[in-house]
Amino acid sequence: MSEKLIEIKNESSSSINKESSKISVISTEYTSSSSSIDINNEDTDVALKFLKENKGLSDVEAGNLKIFTDISETAILHGTHQLDPKILRKVDFVILPFLCVTYLFMFLDKALLNYAAAMGINDYLKDNEFSNLGTIFSAAYIFMEPIVTFLIQRFPLSKVLGTFICLWGAVLACHSACKTYASLMIVRTLLGIFESSSAVGCIAISGMYYTKSEQSARIGYWAIQAGTGYVVGGLISFGFLHYHGTTFLSWQIMFLIVGLATVVFGIIVCVFLPDNVTKAYFLTAEEKIQVLEHIRNNQTGLENKKFKKEQVKELFLKDKLTWPMLIMTVCSQISTGAIGNFSTTITGTFGFDSYESALLQLPIGAITALIIFITTQMLTRWGKITLISISMEVVSIIGCIVMLTMSLDHKIANLFSLYLLYSGSCVITNIYIWNTWNTSGYCKRIFRNASTMVMCALANIIGPQMFRASTAPRYIPAKIALLVTQSVCIPLQFYIGWVCKKENEKRDNEMKESIKVEDKGKVVQTYEFLDLTDIQNRNFRYIY
């Protein structure tokens, strides 16, 4: 543990500032018999088991786990244990590339349909069939997400993730053999099923190695690949637009090459990505312990392979933050579903040809990457996730208003207003971070991430369906719907931040009372590696 931490004994508890609502440091001693919560070996986190197995290298002694918890704002965000920079660089060197490339392929593979629209795939479709291809992908994603989440919760994460990446790469390659609406619907359905593992897997891995401030930066790094995907996809599609074969069309070759590359990467994930910190082959036992101590103050734990239905029940029936977050996720991501599939088509309505429309997707990638990088770095430093997310929605609302009021003759103004919409779309990165920061209990955290991705998929169903062929080229009803849904996010975000603030104040008061009556036998306890939820662990504090 860090030497900066101070152990506060019963006899010195009177030195705590009774008027302060911020309790800084609590030190307690936990024994399995002292807790009112039944914690057996199967229930505890894999981190605790590893520390007990290596008790000669750590502060853990059999049957007696000494825990220090700092719940000051700085400690909650940045942690209390300073990890050796060399170890942190080793973790980044191995783990970050897997996360970045996984998200890149996920976004690229999903976005290729958008680029194929400018490459001739619409010649095989009619009316609203192109919209239906986006809808069936999301419907399959929703169907599979609970199943793949259960698999990730129960089985080795890297093996589940790698297998699904291989399968979705194979399905993507099969797009090259499709020239009918029916065949395209089949492969899009399968693609939605297998891609359902990617985002939830990346979020889970990001929470295993880093403090909360480090998590926001690392999630930002791999989420930036959404922007990189736009750039790479735009360049790939622009290059293949210059191919004019008759037997094998340009968009078919594009799907084949990217699909095969995805399969190769999936095999690499299966072989080289560790399941968690305790199985990280690139770290020594001492270094693993250092990483575990580094993330201890997150109070979110590491991993537990026991399915705990009580945590799932708590998530959906008892947690007052769950449903507001899910509603906000849908509202903020409807724009993603809309412009993700129709950005090339919308750009074309401004008067640009197919070549120009493809090239004009490149700035979207740069803008998306820039927004994500700036906002996640702000979160890393200050943690003010409510205010930062609201500011992003305001920018998106401005873009919606400009698109509604400006005629299509103003090509440049309309194009820039389209670019502004991506600010609201990027809020999904903040939601990933919020889930990782503010959810404890491995099963609960995994299923919260899964429910978030289900809501994203639902938004991706609603978004494309708003752009009906009968309302072209201005698509006024769709643009009004985008304005309304983006506007709803602002009061929802304020409400979520207010609930977090009030809950923290309530727990601070509980802890002050606990300190006052310590001499009567009541002891404040912490459960960083006992796989308790954020509601069960009253020392847990929310970041808002």
C-alpha cells in the first residue's frame, strides 16, 4: 500500500473533522467472521484469491485482510497507489493495441455498408431495403447481447472475444458473395450476432488494469478508433471506387479483404490476450500484485466467474441510476444510428457526387477522434462527466438546428452542421466510462455494459428507419427527431448527476455516524476485492 495512507485508529477518530462532508481516509481490518455479508471463496474476486495465494509477496495474511480506503475525490479518481511507470507502460504496450484494433475492426466492419452505398450496392436494393440492412444488424445484436454477456461472465474473456472476432470476420468476408437482398439480410444478421461481443469485452478489459482516471484515458484511446475507422474506411472505399471489374465488384472486394484481416486478428486475440491481470503472462507475480494494489481504490474489483442473479436483479430493479442511463443512451445514440448508415447519402443530398461524398467522410473520422480525445482527457483530469457530456449534446443540438433551417443550396453550411452531430454521437464514450467508474460487482458491471450496448443497438434500429425514401432529399421528419432526442439528453444527464451527488452525501453522513460510534463496536468496513456491488459497499462513491 502507498505510504501516503494514514491508518486511523478508534482512539484517534475524534480527529476527523465532524463538520466535513468529505471523509478522507478510513482504515479497517476485515475478517470473514466480522462481516454481516456472507463472503465465501466462490463469491470473492479473483484478485483476492491471487493475493491470498501469493501472501508472501503481499500484505494479505490467511484469514485476515487489512484494507485501506481513501474516499476523497482525488483518491476516487486517481487512486492512492503509485504504480511503477515501467509496469504501466508494459500493460499499455500489450493491452491497448488489442483494445484499439478490436474497436477499429468493429467500427470499420459495421461502417463498410455505409461506404458500399457509394460503391454500387444500392443497385441490388430498392425502396427502404438499405435501411432494413442496418435494422436487421441491430436486431441481431440485441438478441445476442445477453447471451454473449453471459459467456463473457462465465468463461475466459479473451477466448470468447477472439472466437467471436474470427466468426464476424468470416461473415464479413461472405458479404462478397452476396448480390441479392435476401443474402445480404442473412449476412447482416450473422454479423450483428457476432459483433455483439466487441464493445462489452473492451469495456470489461479496460476496467481490469487501470485506475478510474487512467480508464477514461485508455477508453478514449480505443474509442478514438471509431474516428480512425471512418478515415480508413473512407480511404479503402475511395481506392476501390477506381476498380471497375464486372464479375467481382469493388464493394465485394472491399468486404472480402477487410473480413479476412479481421479473422487473422481474431486468432491473435485468442492466443495472446490475457483473461485478466492475474493471468497476464507479461507481468511477474510481484508486478501483478502492484497492479492489483494500484486498482484497489477503484472499489470495482477485477473479475468473478460466478453468475450472481442477485446482482442482475439489483441492476434492473433496485439501482435508481440504471433506467435514466439507458434512456439517455438510446436518445444520444439515435443520431449514431441515423448518420452512421446515412452520412454518405445525406452528404450526397448537399450536391456532392459519389467520389466527393466518400472523401468527405474523412473529416468525420478526424472530428470524431478529436472530440473523443479532448473529452476523455478532460475526464481524466477533472472527472466532471455530467458537465462535459452536456456540453457535447449542446454542440449536436446546434448542428440539428442548422440542418433544419438551412436549404440544401448551402453545401458547406449543411456539411459542417452534419459534422456537428457527431459531438452528441461521441457521448457513448462517456457512457462507457461512466459504467466503468460507477458500477461495482463484476456480474452487475458486465450486464450494465450489455444493457448499454442493447440500447445502442435499439437506437441503431430507430435511427435508420427515420430516414424514409419518401422524405428525401431534405429528410425533415428525421432531422426533427434528431433535434428532440438530443435535447432530451440534457435534463436526463442533469438528473443522473444530481442522484449521484445526493447518494454520495448520504454515504458520507453514514460514515461520519459510523466513526462516532466505533467505540461501541461498530466498524466501518471496505470490500474492494469481495465482488460486492456499489450499493452493497457503502464506502463506494460515484463520480459525476
